[in-house]
Amino acid sequence: MGNLLRGNDLRQLGFPEGRAIGLALAQLQRKHLKKLSQTDQLALLQRLLTTPNNFLTDLDWSHTAAALLPPPSRHIALAERKEYAVFGAEYIEHGAIHQMETAMKLPVTVAGALMPDAHHGYGLPIGGVLATDNAVIPYAVGGDIGCRMALSVFTLPPKHLEQRVQELRKLLLDNTRFGNKQGFQRGQKLDHAVLDRAEFTDIGFLRNKQATAAEQIGTSGGGNHFVEWGIVNITDPANELGVPVGEYLGLLSHSGSRGLGASVANHYTKLAKDVCQLPSEAQHLAWLSLDSEAGQEYWAAMNLAGDYASACHHQIHQRLAKALGERPLAKVENHHNFAWKERLADGREVIVHRKGATPAGEGVLGIIPGSMTAPGFIVRGRGNAASLASASHGAGRAMSRTRAKQELGEAEVKRYLKQHAVELIGGGLDEAPQAYKDIRAVMASQTDLVDVLGSFTPRIVRMEGGA
């Protein structure tokens, strides 16, 4: 059982999405192949992936090899791969590179870049930035549309956190909600103008989504989403926040557009696949023309979901600031998993998709988080043209969720958190800090993309599952 490979292992080798993965995994269950070590299995699969033509008459692998070869005809063929910039290549797994290579072959692709936190995703890799010509790709935006970071900086000193851990812990428990199991009670709900937007009635698909959006507003998702107290350290005296150099109590949140964004992503991806039939390895990159009704609908729904995600963060910070009895001295907010209309250096208008990548236009502020035990950084974008004015959206995963659950133990993670003076409410092994890349190495790979204004170090973290 220890030699059992999974779909993600094949994806990291560079296997494309589609039948080939299922066929290969099924073949590995055959008795004579099952005896091979995992290293030998991976080496065999790498040869198969590199030279599928050599396996077309192989008794074991002919069907898998055929699935790896391009079909004889498709409605839309891929083009020659365009060049793109890669930052921190030494930290990026092969599966993410393969996905980016595929995205750069789309006929609508104009330019691209890969951030140092990149890892394998669906369609465009997480950490991928793609500029297209008058086309929007729902899965290059991602499932959690407009997912974002939001930071509030308070005038209270760090010792406030150290002296009142239990009080601040209770504020998180009382004023945040995670996942789909519970929202706020009727008397606790806050209203927001985003719920009255015309898109909920003008777009047929959204007409039954407003009620769920109203139920979930002000809440956070599961997975890697969090709300946490920590210490802000402002180091740049010329920062645009107007905050003097020094240390402050901070509140950082990470979450997105909840069920609304997921529904929009899934619905319009299916529509895109119907009208834009691509080879199997590129199927998740199906696009909608912005000249089409479906493209315009998606664009409006995407922007609604992004504004809804922002509203959720505003309510989270509003509740906690009120409970704390303090007004923020400064705020910073930025989002990823979104598409923007922007102009390249040559003046050409393009649609820039940032899937798990932070906007880093010249002078644009943002937050790039690390992990529960590593600092995040407050940054100012440098507008680097090679990165399409983008930067990483975090440290990026070093382990898949499955691998983290298999290799890490609860006692080990608890010891690690205690060593770093971090209290965790909720969370799972798949989000353990050891599952993430070294944020300092990632930041060192993007000094041409952002300037650092300060840092945020987590101390009390709440995620899904906290009681």
C-alpha cells in the first residue's frame, strides 16, 4: 500500500487532466506493476509521458499512451507556445510548469508569467498570470472568485496581545463564522448594499443565489481561509499607510466569495467548455469571448462575486474592531482569483487573469501572507512588466493537502505551533505550517516585483473547525 500513487502525483509529473491519469492509475494496480517501487513507477510514467509514441504497441500502456497523444482533430487547436517569465523557478513543481506551458499555447493568449509560490491547480496553475485577447477564462480566474487579504492596523501595542490572549481568542470565536455549517443569527446579521445589486435579478443564473449570499455574508470559507490577530511591524518610514515605524496590533483575514463565487465559476466553466472545445490537457482553459452574451454575463457575475468577497471582509473587520473598541489606524486590502482589463506596455488592452497572484502595479499596496508560523509582508507593487504587474499571493504549498495529512501528525504540528508562540483555533493537518514553502525564499525571488513596507506575524489564528 505504501507504493500507491495518486492522481496528484501524476499531475506533478506533468500528466494532463483527462483520461490518461485514470488509465495510468488503473494499470499500476496490475500485479506485476504493483511490485515496482514508487521510484520505479514514477520513472516509468515519466518515460511514458515523454515518449508516448514508443508505448503505442506496449501491452500494458498502449491505451494510456494513446490518451496522452493529441486527438486527430478538435474544434480549436492549440497554437505554438508563447514565451513567459518565471520567478523563483527553483521553487516551482513540474506540474505547475506544465500547466503554464499549456496555457501559453491558447490561441487567445498574449502574455503570461509564473509567480514563485506557484503550484498545480485546475486549468491555470495557482500562481499563474495570463493575459488574453478579449477573452475571459473562468477557470483561470478560479473557483473562489475575488479571494482576498484584508489587514487592519490598530494603535494598540503588541503587549496588548500578549497580555490578553484569552480575551482576543474569545473575540474571534464570537465574531467570526467559518464554513457552511453556521452563519450569524438573525439579530447578529449586518446588511450590505452588495446584496441589493441588480445582477441578482438581471442575470438569470443568479436569481436564486441572493438568499445564500445573504446568509453567508460576513463569514469565511474553509480550507486555507483564516482570521487572525498578530503583530504588525512597519519598517519603511515612507510607507503610504501614514503609520509611523514601529509595532502594532493587527487583524488579518483571508477568504473569498463563498458559495456565490463557486457557483459562478462552475456554471460559466461548463458554458465555456460547450462553446470552446479544446484538447483534453487544456479543457479547463476554455474561454468566453467578451463579445458574447455569456462572456458579458460572466464578467458581470465575476465582478459581483469580487465585490461580495470584499463586503465579507469589511464586515469581519467591522465586527472585530467594534468588539475590540478600537478604530483601525490603517487598512490594506487586495485580491486574487480575478480578471482585470489592463494595458500592456505597448498600449494593447488585454484581460489579465491572476489565479493566486497579487496585483502589483506601480504603487499598489497589498499583503503577501506566509503561514501560521511565518510572517506575511505588506508590500508596494513596482509595476514590473515581465510579471504583468503581479507578485505571489503567499508562500505557496510545498506539500499537497493529501500528502500533508499522510506525513504530518497532530502532536508534531502542535509542538511546532507552540515553539512559534501561535495559538490555533480549528484548522487541519492539510493547513499545517510545514505544508508551505519558505516565505522568505519566495520574497527573495520577487524583489523586482514588490518593495516591503512591513510585516505581519500571526499569534492567534482561527480557521474552520474552531469551537
